[in-house]
Amino acid sequence: MARRNTVRTTFALAAATVMAGTGAGAANAEQAHGAPAAKVATAVDCVVPGFALAFAVCSRPFLVEHGKRVHAHLAASGGKQIAFCVEPAGGGRDYGCTKPLSPGQGGEIWHNTTGYTQNVQLIAGPSREVDVRVQGSFSVR
């Protein structure tokens, strides 16, 4: 019986620490429960195939709350211009796109004015002649 109480107490203490916003799991718990996350840039590193008809998916799905904006920065693309777009996770009609960016440039992709939190993904393209390795970052602010 003492062993079970110790386990319950340890679990309850760990859960209380996370819920209070302290400890190692606090940031992950906030993101999982939809609380405001830090404005941290997420790295982008993907390949846009040459002669492709569709843009390449360059991120895992992520949430954008109503009123937030998605920004992208292109660090490297072999000198080729690349546009970034945001579309529903899994594909669909683009919510918004940047103009074609040259390395070193950045811009706003989309401002979520839908009234809802949207589950989206970042896509990049097009490359007309050759495969292009796209490196940069995006952030939700």
C-alpha cells in the first residue's frame, strides 16, 4: 500500500509541476493544451523537386490561432527564388503565400482571420529546372 501511495504522490507532484508552468515538461504541456507558445522560429530544410507541378511540404502540421500571423525567412536556396505558402494540414487550398523570395529575404505568409484555430503546414516551391534545397525558418506571431 505504501508503494502505491508513493507512486500516486510522485505522479500528482509531477502533474502539478507541469500544470503550474514550471519544470521540464511545462513548454510541451502549454503547446499541447493550446496555451500561448513562445515566438520561436522553426527551422525549414526541405527539397523542392525540379519540374514538379505541386509545392513541396516543408513542415509538420502546426496550429495557428485566430489573429496570429505566419512569417517565413529564406536563408538559402542555391540562388533560386522560392515562395512559401500555408495550406491546411494534409493539403488543400492555400491560405496564403509570400511573393517569390530570394535568399536573405522574408515575409508574412498568412494572417489567420478565420475565427478559428487552424491546423496547417508550410509548403515551398516552385523550382522549374532543378531540385532546390530550401533552408530557412518560419514563426507564428
